[in-house]
Amino acid sequence: MFKKILIANRGEIALRVIRTAKEMGIKTVAVYSTADKDSLHVRFADEAVCIGPAPSPQSYLNMASIIAAAEITNADAIHPGYGFLSENAKFSGICRDHGIKFIGASPEMINQMGDKSNAKDTMKKAGVPVIPGSDGLLASADEGRSLAKEIGYPVIIKATAGGGGRGMRIIWQDEEFEKNWDSAKQESLAAFGNDGMYMEKYIEEPRHIEIQLAGDQYGNVCHLSERDCSIQRRHQKLVEEAPSPFVTEELRERMGEAAVKGAKAINYEGLGTIEFLVDKHRNFYFMEMNTRIQVEHPVTEEVINYDLVKEQILIAAGVPISGKNYFPFRHAIECRINAEDPLNNFRPTPGKIEYLHKPGGHGVRVDTHIYAGYTIPSNYDSMIAKLIVFAQTREEAIIKMERALGEFIIEGPGIKTTIPLHIQLMQNEDFKKGNFTTAFMNTFEIKK
């Protein structure tokens, strides 16, 4: 087992890893930027090392500084959390070269799944259903238009190196193709330094449903049920829940089997997630694989009563998994609490928190790094907390979530949060009935 883990991340996920590591008797090292010197992950780690100024490229994305911090503290493993360097093949390889265990996927696995076009081809060969579209990257707009006519509009073009909706365009008719092609390539090149594009049939009225996976170095892979992440804005998730109100037992079995098959095809080791689009007829199609732990992992933890961070550390240490698939025995919902103003185009609202009250009670969990007196920095993602509830039924979980949201108070000059939006979502009749797709937020009216 590891003696000391360095957490190459910040905020609630860094604190989350520190807590589990301490319960396992493992020492922890926090790294932090100058903007995060007062963050709780710095306070509760056994050791802390400043790795640079506030901008991410000079701190949390600075591989040399992180490796140096690991070496001077004698850390024998690095946990990357999610975001930042968690799916960076180069960083995973550097850790390996320095004899430090990267608690995540190998460079080979990250490269295989990180390029969406290659990932789709890998899944297709493994027998996992994929969305009809281009075989690899498109050479030109003319090639794209020809294929679009063949598979039928609407289509969606995507950046092969993309994420978060950037470099992505839905095209409804032939006349719109060239304009969208040019703008998507320009956006992709600016965001990722890569303007490679591929195309898929656009699935109308889709659900975004993902399967949590665990695999070990001995070839065992199991799935840990599904999460429904369909409530999202501009491809950014707002609410996640498990199990999905749309998924039947039969569909769960089929999706789980397909996800396991896909992970085994690349000899996957660690925690990972295969994401699917599911149409209104419950046909499902591979979308992408995330070779890391995800923001919404607490939802799965609560429905199967399982510490995924602990499992991730055990797998990295060479402990075999049970190989047994896990199924939900209760319902959980997670709301991402962002320091944003929903009434002002979700503009970030950093500032000092003067008063904080976190909700409590049975079945209520808050994952956060904030406290009264904490200053929310403007340099990073605006998510400041995750509120998770669980209950025996979905109806009970929605009621519990609405109650817990009402108790969650975050006050400070200029600070707005997404809490009021989430309360409105919990009160929405279509949400309560499970009548929603990934387009739900496009027409959702946010009230003052």
C-alpha cells in the first residue's frame, strides 16, 4: 500500500481524496497555488507545497512543479482528481518515468480513449453500439456534406480533441454545413490546438446516461450501475442522479455489459466511465470514455454504498476487484452548486463568503471546500459545492433535495449561486415525472 499520496488538484475533490486516504492510514500532500493558500485541502493535508501563482498553467497544470513537490515530500503516488491533469497522457507517463504511481489511467489508455475518433473506432471493434458517422476524421467540408446526405440530417460535427461543448455544432440542413464547419474548426484550434473534426448522426430527444466502471490489472472489469446526467446547460452537467428514471432493468443489463466489453477491449485499469446517448426508443450509442473519477461519483457511492476513491487507491496499489457488478438499491441525486448568477447568463460571482449554513439530516451529504470567511477565487471553475441526497425512492429523494437546498445558505457581497435554480428544478413537474432530455434546459424558464 502507498505510504504517501500527493493530490494534484484543488477544492472539494482534493479534500475528498485526503479524507479517504487518512482513513486508509496514508499520509497526504496538498499542492496549492497562491490563490488557494487558505483552502481547506491545504489545511487538512499532512503536508502542503505551494506550486505557483494563481493561473492554472503556472500551478495546477505545471507538471514540473508537481513532480518536484512529489519528490521533495517523498510521495510514492499522485492522485490527479478530475480536470486539470487527470486525463493527461504525458503527465501519467512522467509519473511512471519517475517511479511515482499515477492513480489513474496509463498513458496508453488515455491516448486510446482521449481522441474521440479513435475511441469510437475502438468501441466499434469491441462490439459496443456507436452512433452512425464518419470513420475517423473528415478531410474537408465537402466530404462532410456528402456523408451528411448519406446518413441524413440532422448531424453533429465535433472536435476530436474537444470537450465542454467547444468545437461542436449541430447542422440541420445542407445549406448550413460550410458555415458551421468553419466556425467549429476555428474554435477547436483556438481551444485545443487541434482542428480535427469528425461527424455523427445527431440523436434527437437523447438522454445522457453513463456507466461507472472499475477495472484492475488482472483483467477484471465490473460496472457499478448508471447515472443520468441529462440535465445540463451547454453540455455542462447541472444535476445527476442514479438510477436513471428512464432506464429499465433490461436496459441497465445491456448497457452495463456493453460498457464492460468496451473497457476490457483496452484492458482498462482503474475507475472510468463510459458515456452513452440513449434515444427515446432506448437504443444506446457510445459517446466517449472518461479515464478518471468524475465529479458525479458521489451519486454512485450513495446508491451502492461504496467508497469509489478508496477503490481507486486499492486498484492502483494492485489489489484485485471483486469482478461483481453492482446495482442500485436506493435513489440519489446530486446538484452542482456553482458561484454563478443564473439570471445573468450564469456569470461567475467570486467573492468572500461571510455567512455559510450547510444542510444536514439523514440522507444528506455536502462535498465542499468552502467555509465562512473563505474567498471564492476568480481563477478556477465556479463549482463550490456538491449537494447529494439519497432516499428509498426517487420521489422521496426529490423532496429531500428541495428541503436541503432550502437550508443551504451562502452569503457574501456580490455572491450569487445556482441554489435557487436547483430548487425550481426540483419543483418542476416534468422533472418530477422524469420527462426530460439533454435539451431540457434550452426551454427551462429561470424565475427571479
